[in-house]
Amino acid sequence: MTPPTPTDLNPGLSADELRDIWMILSAEERVDGFRLLPRTDAEDFFFELAAHDQAQLLVALPSHERRSWLRLLPPDDAVDLLQEAPAEERERLLALFDEPSRKEVNALLAYAEDEAGGLMNPRFARLRPDATVDEAIGYLRRQARGRIETIYYVYVLDEQQRLLGVVSFRELFSMDPTQSIRDIMHTDIISVRDDEHQETVSRVISQHGLQAVPVIDAERRMKGIVTLDDIVDVVQEEATEDIQKVGGMEALGAPYLNVAFGSMLKKRAGWLSALLLGEMLTATAMAFFEDEIARAVVLALFVPLIISSGGNSGSQASTLVIRAMALEEVRLRDLWRVARRELGAGLALGMILGALGFLRIVIWQAFTPTYGEHYMLLALTVFASLLGVVTFGTMTGSLLPFVLRRLGFDPASASAPFVATLVDVTGLVIYFTVASLLLRGTLL
Amino acid sequence: MTPPTPTDLNPGLSADELRDIWMILSAEERVDGFRLLPRTDAEDFFFELAAHDQAQLLVALPSHERRSWLRLLPPDDAVDLLQEAPAEERERLLALFDEPSRKEVNALLAYAEDEAGGLMNPRFARLRPDATVDEAIGYLRRQARGRIETIYYVYVLDEQQRLLGVVSFRELFSMDPTQSIRDIMHTDIISVRDDEHQETVSRVISQHGLQAVPVIDAERRMKGIVTLDDIVDVVQEEATEDIQKVGGMEALGAPYLNVAFGSMLKKRAGWLSALLLGEMLTATAMAFFEDEIARAVVLALFVPLIISSGGNSGSQASTLVIRAMALEEVRLRDLWRVARRELGAGLALGMILGALGFLRIVIWQAFTPTYGEHYMLLALTVFASLLGVVTFGTMTGSLLPFVLRRLGFDPASASAPFVATLVDVTGLVIYFTVASLLLRGTLL
């Protein structure tokens, strides 16, 4: 199935067709396609766009059409859109809101994007403690017709907007209508502070199996709610950041095809250059063993094999520990358990890889005598070096995330390439030291 | 703060304290701690445990206590628990359910864990189309007192249980009580098939901003719902799988500290051995250039530097593309866009790293004359090789996930170590070819 080309746009694509080719359309083509959708389809389409695309589309629309689209969005989504819009457009867009919404939006804009306040929706269902269940349901019916988006939980507040209790909608619904809210509300409330990081908020919600969590400020006044659907995005975002860091770069912070070429290059070149500078130590280490190589060139043949095995086992171990830390399966205090386990894993993996390396040389030699009369000693050197390098790589990879976290850095910076670079220099030193011990008097 | 030791358990820990030291307790200590909790705390605690831990705890409890805990769980969670329980216990646990629940659980057990049917909850709020809003609310009030867990949406079914429409609870709540459900229900329903993979289900839910999605079978009969909270777990799980594959191993499928040492070793050793076998080609390639190395040992010094730069740039590119594919930001048909972009990125990164490599040799030489009279030619060789290797690495890394997906494999298998290994051999060939072109007649 070939996607319709932009010239097919004239008769008007369906929302599904438009969604399908969205990524490859220019800004003008997007606006044209969007304006040809029937109004209800266009609304659904607009809601489902990422904030970045919403902003781009809105800015490209004629100014008299912008207001109605902007006002459709709940305040937390409007804030995301504003944060994605070009700085010079932001003030103009803000002016399009009615007064109460502008206040809400301005309050939310004060928070960082990745903290609870930046995620929350300031519109939630609220009640006074002295209402009855029946009054509460009637009151909520009116609220539901208005601006409240999520009514999974109902929050009970005092006059100072401080959170007293919470009732799930389902409970409210199944209770005796004459009971008072005060009697049925839960007072052991799980809440988060407005300056809490989004990863913590996400963990609180999933650990307790909540649909939404209330956000309170330093004076325990309720400011909004963060709902499960916000959390799905947070989880994806945090996983993307980690996976990109593990791959050896700064997190991009936006979809791959949306990031400008120059800024993507900057985020990749920084780490690669740093790694290259680190890797230059291998040239220094190799220069240190230049005499050995000159005397037994055969030693040079196994350099890539040996250092890459260290790098591979190290990147495996670091990836495992980084992810386990992100999921809180492993914490700082588990250091010694992890170290013991990885020492065992490193030794076992080193034995396996060492044996394979040993066999490679012995079997090869049987067919084509490449390695000379001392091939057995060479095979032993490769075995012992692989054992040492893999064990060292595994230990370095598993412990580096602990060190980084302890120092206050993101453990995900212990990327595969970073660990590999660290291990390469040591791998060379291990290899040539083993070689000079085992081959002295024969090859060396 | 040191965590309480197991001997502190006697007076009875609070739920929070128990949660905090759970990971380091033995099976017996967990049972003891759990049984000392007050009943309501114990219930919350049990709900919040992962299925694996629930199963372990349940099997360790005296048999007369098991029934009440098992029956507390909604059927989808009970199924997760059963799947985590030892095979020989499963039948015995199944016998503890009442007849209707056992039927539900058995139906769910027929599905694979990672498909929509294996995720869904078979208990959802249902209505006939001819009810009025008022009747519907009354009926739902009775359902809410019973076994229905989630009542965010209400599903309208015909006599054959086929899905006719859907009404959100909020809409139902804000409508005129005398209207008929048929008139207010939405008939453009987004649903998923029961055999759909969980990643697709997760994408449908987040793309459309749903709270839950109905699951239907091949005859369009409604079987259950998958809710947002299931999706949070799916997203975490899939991200963990991808991140572990990117790190160069089989996905563990369970928390790091819960996986038995032997099975973890198997999942790591397989890939490491395969990578080692691939890396053995470097020894063959190096042997091919043995004469060049013997004549100019200085060439060997830069082997680690050059091949690791190829590996690093390749693993960066593959990680970026793998993640973009997982988030559907990039699809198969974007191959040429990605290839053009990465060719540009590869050339630019290659120029940067090449220039750094060049400067390293020239500056070093100014202080300590390590590289002999032809250092300028050597620096040029390193520059050109880095340019070639980084460009090739970037292209390989970015295109390999496309190739893997096209062949029906998981693109995440294009792990950092896999790409590095692929690039190492080619890197050596590029380096020594450039060297023999530039250094013929001088060093070679």
C-alpha cells in the first residue's frame, strides 16, 4: 500500500489517512489536510496529536481560528502546547484564553515540565465534608457537565482548600444516599508535593494502583491531580531517556524525526568526542607495549577480540543494573548483593568465553598452522586474558551505575560505550601483562 | 538509616517497613511479617505486591488461609498470580475459586500473557441499548456494589454479547435522565481483538487517550476490557525488554534480583558467545594485515581507538532508531529519510572525530616524538579512517534495525554490542586499506 501523496489532499483525507501520512507532510500540507476534516473528526484529531504537533498546527492556522482550538484543551494540555510553541508566539496565544483559564495556565507555567505541578490538571471534582452522598452525586452531576475532565475520585476539601479525604466515584455510587461524606471518606490519603519529580509521581501511582493522585503545595492546599494517562507518557519518556543514554548520547527530548539536525548532532557529538578522548588512552597503553608487539606481532591479532569482549560483558552488566535501578528493583544499599552476584556471573562468563577463545586457536592451528610452535601458550594467554577481562568488565559495568548514583549523577550515564571505553584500556593492560608472564622466554 | 534486620520482625512491622525490607527477606520471614499486619493493611499490601511475590507468599501460607486471599483478587490479577506459581501448585490453587470465578480464570488462562486476552479484566459494566439514562444509573449502582472493578466506560451489548456502543460514565452522569442509551451511545468504537499483542493494545489506548479499551473475539463478542493501569505495566515491561536487548542480552523477563543465577547466566552467555564468535573475524582480518603490522608496528597502536569509534557511533545510531521504532515515530517506509539523515550525521560526526584523532597525533608528536618522521601521513591515515569508520558505523547502526524488522525479527536485537561487532571487522579493513594507500613507500 503506497501512502497517498500530498496532491491527493484536495478531495479531503479521512482522519485516519491524515494521521497515517502526518509525519511526512509539510506544515502547510498539515494545515490544509486538517482544515478539510469535518469538525468532530478534527476535534478528535487535534486531541490525539502530540503537544509539539498541536503547537505547530495552531501557529500555522489563521489567527481567528486559533482561539477555539486552544480553548478546547484542558489547562494541563494547553500548557504543554504553549511550552512547545515558539517563544515569540507564546504571549499571543496566552491572550486567547478567557480570564479564569489564563490564570490557571499561568499558574501551571510556573512549574517545570517534569515535576508534579507541571503534569497536573487543576480541574478536579471537589466536595465539602458535610454533604450527603445524594447531595454529592447531584453536585457532581453539575460539575460533570462543566469543566471537570476526570471524576474517578472526588476530593473532600476544607475552606482553606486543604485536603481532608478522598472518595472514589465507585464508592460514592454504591453507598447509602443519606450517609455523610465525612463518614465514608478515606483520610489516609496518598498525595504528592507539587515540586516532586515526575518519576516519583509515576512510581507512587503505579505502586499503589491508583487512577489519580492529588497534588498539594507546601501548605497542604490541593492544587490539582495527576492522572494515569499522564503517567503512561511519563513512563515512555523516562524509558526513552534511559535507553538513549545507555546507547551513549544525551537524551534527545523529542521524537527522532522532529529534532533539528544540528541539535541532534550536538547531543551525539559530545559523548562521542568524550569517548574518543578516553579511547586515546588505548593508544598510549598500546605504545607502552610496542616492544612486545614488535617481537610477537601475533599478539596484536587478538587485541580487538579481547577488548571487545570486556566491553560487551560490561555493557550487559551496566544495562541490567541501570534498568533495575530505574524500576527500583535495586537500590544503593543492594551494592554488595549485586557485586557478589556479578562477580560470580563475570567469572562464569569469563570461563565460557575464555574456553571458546582457547578452542578457536587450538582448532584453527590444527587446520592452518598460523600461530607457530607456541600456539598452546598463546591459547592459554587468550584464555586467561578473556577470563580476566570479562570478569573485570562485568564488575565495572555493574558497579559504575552505583558510583554514578552515589555521586548524584544519573546511573543511566553508565552507557554501553562509556563502560566499553573504560574497560578497553584495562583490557589491554591485562592482556599484555598475562602475555609477558606466560610467553616470557618463548615468544617474548 | 539501617534497615531493620529480620529479628526485628517479632513485634510486627508496619506495612511500609515491611515493604522497605521485602526484597532482602527469606520466604519464611515474608510470611511471618505479612501475617503480623492488621487485616486491612495486609489487604492493601497484598494488592500492591507484584504477581511473582503474591504467588510466592500465597504458596507459603497455610492452606486454609490461601482461599480468602486468592478470592480477593480480580480475575486478571488472579491469572497473573497463577502463571507465576509453581506448576504443581496451580491446580490446587484453581480449586480454591468458586465455580463462576474458576470459569473466568480458566478462560483467561487460555490466552498468552502478552496478548490482549491475557491482560483483560472480564468484569466490566454492561447495559442493553433500550434502557434510559436513569435506569442505567440505577442498574450501574447495583453493579458497582458487586464485582465490577472499573466503571469508567459502560458498554452497550446486544443479546449475542456483541458490542453496539459505549458511553463514558461522565456522559451518562451529565445527560438528561429520560434519554435512551441508544440515543447517546457512541457507535464509532475503538476496540482490540483478543489475540492482539500487548504493545499494540498499549499504543491504541495511549494514541486515543482512552481510559480503557474493549476486547472482542473473532465473532465481535465482547470478552473484557484492558484498562490504563494494565498499560502502565506493559509500557514498563516492553521498555525493559528493549533496554536489555540494546545492552546485548536476552530479555530477563523478571526483576534482576529475582531471576535465578543459572537462568540469568544463560540469557547473558548466549549473546556474549555469539558476539565472541563474530569478533573472531577480527583476528582473521588482523592476520590478513599481519605483514603491514610487522613493518609498521605503530599502526597497531590505533586499532582499538579506530574500531571502538565505529562501534560507539554505530550503537548510538541503532539505539536512536530502535527506540523511535518502538514508539512508532519511525516506520519501515521511513528507511530513506533515516538513511539520508544518518549519512549526514555520520559524515559530520566522522569529520569531528577524525579531526580530534588528527590533532591528537600532531600535538603529541610536538611534545614527544613517538610517531617518527612520517607522523603527518600517519595523522592523515587516522583522520581518513575515523571519517570512514564512523560514517560506516552510523549507517550500519541506523539501518540494521530496519533490516531486522523487515526480516521479521525484533529491531531491538540490533544491540550496541552486536553493531559494534559488525563494525569492528569492517573498521579494521577500512583502516588498513587507508593505511596501505597513504603510507605505501614510506612506512609500508
